[in-house]
Amino acid sequence: MAVTAATAALASGPSPQRRAGLGPWFALAPMLGWLLLFVIVPTLMLIVVSFSERDSLGRVIYSFNIENYLRAFDWKWLKILGISVWYAFLTTVICLILGYPVAYFIGRSSERVRGLLIMLVMIPFWTSFLIRTYAWISILSQEGLLNALLMTLNITSAPIGFMYTPFAVVLGLVYNFLPFMILPIYTSVEKLDGSLIEAAYDLGARPARVFGQIVLPLTKPGIAAGILLVFVPAIAMFAITTLMGGGANPTIGEVIQNQFTKARNQPFGAALGVLLLAIFLFSLWLSTKFRRGEED
Amino acid sequence: MKKQHTKLMAAACAGALLLAGCGKKDDTLKLFCWSEYVPQAVIDKFTEETGIKVSVENYASNEEMLAKLLAGGGAYDLIQPSEYTIQAMTKEGLLQELDQEKIPNLKNIAPEFRNLPYDPGNKYSIPWMAGFVGIVYNAETVTTPIVGFTDVFKPEHAGRIVILDDSREIVSWALATAGIPVNDVSDQNLATITPMLKDWLSKVKVYDSDSPKTAMSNGDTDLGVVWSGEGALLFAENPKFQWVMPAEGVHMFVDNLAIPKTAQNKDKAEAFMNFILRPDISKMISDEFPYYNPNAEARKLLSAEQLNNPASYPPGFDVTKAELFTDIGEQASKVDELITTIKVQ
């Protein structure tokens, strides 16, 4: 909140001292260059390709027609998009429910323990997410570890088909994205002013009220950032959904990947990509609104 | 002044980057090949014997290879396309003619794998490995006889089937079952097989082209329509995984090595081709990836166990009878859309 206030002050008007020379631009140059090269130029290329055609080998023929977009609004692609958004929504909700208490606990523990716990959250990043997903396959498959355990304990008599189900997909997504929910919320919790909480208790508030009126509003920026970091990449994720879901219910990420790697139809893939981008921008706008709301 | 100085600096930096990028001619052999298809030991041995360094980049489908090659990213010296892609690429003049004098080991290739219709006279390509798409089933859980595709997609097998995640392949099985030539993917024929595909795909549990054997060996599926190499690995792991050449018709694929027009190290690429055609090297490939080896001299070195694997070398099967894919151009997109549509229904 302090940061947003500062930015607002900055934006309100140029003060003489703020008019720096080229220095800041030099400092910003690497980031601006990076943004230009790897965000703006590729996005523009995507938009250009999405209005183009392709030849029989899949080479892009630059032209201008909206056919790819017309095709994209067919029910089947929208249904696939709907399923992907649903998976991403479920993933986000579960990550929030599981991640918030963890982040809060880590953020409120002593500094020494905190470092250790945060490291535990980060450790999975040391291994590629693909390898970790393959590990889930050997746990969940019919001849896997979980079924072996359940059958040894006589909980089930026949193996349960966990793999290649929506359950497996959401589990894979939640597992992969949970740290992206914990870390931003943790940052907000860590910055919480403990005296505010003490004051609330001193004034006779019960824990539920302290949480609802003090803790939750103050950690809202972290929640918003976490939701964004989980929801947006989860919609477009294709590797985990293919491996865990078995490809019978393709997600929009899988469909887009197919256009580029199998169907020789980059322009259509690009059009779907642009639509996805529009959804991302919409969720970004929603999340900024959400964060603004807390200032009012 | 200061501004000008900055501009100069920027120009100098850009210049330096460009120089670093293209100043020195790169003499590494750049191999662009399928993932899980070229044993590292073969590459190491090539470098050891010739001193030529090899860099490897992988792809997972012919279309992915085409897209990356045609986008101009990275000048590849050697690529590994399947038969129909060779056909499409030669038609567009994207491959270099081979200097056959530099590839004397081509004589080791069995006559039925030389001079195939997609590349008459092996002007542009040499075969790497061939294989089939067939049926694998777990004989412990499947007790009814399986002879063809219609047996696989029976109601009692619903939810226990893994198939290749490859729209062209899936469509070809339905075409063969309907008695239509597998390369005849006209709109009308696609419409004809749509009801059959809807019925089939509603029973499929897993789509996987990269490693369909995983779902089989993990017990998540009982039947599969998969690459013969995958079937061979499953059979070698446990003979309960039986291999069947589908009665409706068998499609054969032949993967090749070829040199794109944009290659910078043609001599080295040809040296690599000649190297892998050596019987002892070709055997190393067979040891790791048990597909059908078109190299007749290498086959003589294989063990009885390898040759008796019914998925690698189907007994009594005449490879000249198997159908090869031809390029279907833009229809590929329609085939893909048809399969995707059916999947989400």
C-alpha cells in the first residue's frame, strides 16, 4: 500500500528534483530492452500472424483476414477454453485455501524459522516441473505407490484409476502452482504491522474479527498477486495437463501447441493465443480493481 | 555530445554482437532429430572417430521440425524426416541432393528399403529406421482374441485403451477399417469415418505419442495402438504384452536422414550418414530403439532375441505390402480439427 501511495505521489506531478538526466534511462535500458525484445515484439508478431494464412507446408503467408478469429469462436474451441478456465479456477481456489494458512504461518514465525520454511517452499524449483510431474505418474498409476499402499492397508481391494482423470490434472496443477500462491502472500504477511493486531486484541476484538478486519485487508495485495500468478499460467499450461490428463479432454494450451507443432496452422494457433492474451489482460484488470478496492 | 556518444556506443555494441554471431564459420555438425531416437553412444563414437563435434536438437513431430526449419531458426545440417515429409520437402526444393559416392554404406540397406516411392533412387535421403503402427495388449487382462482395430474398440475395453496422440494416424486406422486407402483423406472420406471415430474415441483413456508404453506398463490401460518400437520394448519387458499387426491393414513409416538446403556442413552430414549405415553402428541404434532395422547387414549382427521380438520383426509379414503415408498438405489441419472436435464431444 505504501508503494502504491508513493507511485501515486510520483504520478501526480513533476517536481524539479525528479527531472533526472539520462542516468535512470541507462539503469532502465536493460529492462526496457528485454521488454521490447521478448514481450512487445513477440506479441506484435503473434498478432500479425493471427491475421495471416499458411501454405501446405505450414509456412505463414502474410495477409489480412479475420478467418482465424471467426473459426476460433466455434463452440468446440470455446468449450475447450471453458474447461481450461474451470481447471485454472479450481487450481487457484485450492491453492488459495491451502496456501494462505501456510504463508501466514511462515510469515508470523521467527526470522530463523522463516528462512528455513521459505527454503522448503522453494526446494521443488530445484527440479524441473516435468520430472516432478513424472514422479506423480509413478505415484498415482494403477501399479503405483499410492495404490500399493491402499491395497496393503486393505483400504481397497482393486487398484483405483487416479491417473488420466480431471482429478489428476487439478492435482498436478495445484502441486505445481502452490508456491506461486504462498510466496506473494508470505511477502504481505511478513510486512504486517504486528502492533495493529495487538491493538485490535487490546480493543477487545475476537480472532475472527482481527482476521477479517485487519489481517485480510492488509494481505489483499499478496492474495491478488498470488491469484494472478496461479490463474493466468494455469489456463495456458499444456505439459502437466497432457501428462496427467491423458489428452482425452484437451486444454486450450494443448490445442494451441498442436496448431504450431502438428496441424501446420500457426495463424490459427496465433489467433487462439491472442484471445488467451485478451483473457489475461482482463484478469489483470480485475486484479488491479480488486487491489484498488482495498484503498477505498 | 553526450547523446551522440551514447548512440555510437550502442552501434558499437550491436556491431560486436553481430560479429560474434557470424564472424567464424561454425564447423559443428548440427543434428536436428526426433527425441528418443539417436543414441548418445552413436554420437560420441562419431565424434571420437572423426573429430567432428555434433550438436543435437530434438523435435517431437515432423510438423514441428518443418516449422522450426522453415522459420529459419538455426541452420541445421542434418534432419530426420519421415517418408511423407521427405516427399513434401523435395517437392518444395528444401533438400540437397546427396553425393552418393560419399555414402558407400548405402549398399547395406535392404533392397526393399532403397528406392522407395517418396525418394526414388535415394537422391535426397537414407533410411534410419522403419516401423509399424500396431496393437499391443495385456494378455493377462484381455482374454478375447484381438486381431484388428475393431477388436480394440469394443465396448468392454472402454476406458482401458491408450492410442497415439496423432490425428493423421488415428484417421488412417479408421480409413483402413472402412476399406478406404489411408492416404485418401478427402472431406467426403473424413465424413464417412466420423461416426466410427466418434465411437472409437469415446472409449479411449489416454492419448500419448511420446511414450504410450508408460500407460501400459503402469497398468492404467490394457490395450494400445502404438508404434512398433514401443510394442517391442513392452514385449521385452514382459511377454504378457502381446503384439498384433492389425488385420484391417498395416501402415509402415520410414524415418530418414536428409540434408536441408540451408545446411552449412554438407560433407560432415554425409560422413554421419555413412557412419550410421555401418552395420556395427546401426546395431547400436537397434539395441536401444528396437524398431525395424532397414540395414540388412546390421540385422545379421542382432541377437536371436532381438530378431524374434514380434513387434520389431513381425513374423511372416511382408514389408513391401505395408502402406506408406504420402503428404496430405493443408488437409492436415482438417484432420487435426476433426479429431479435436470428436475429443471434446
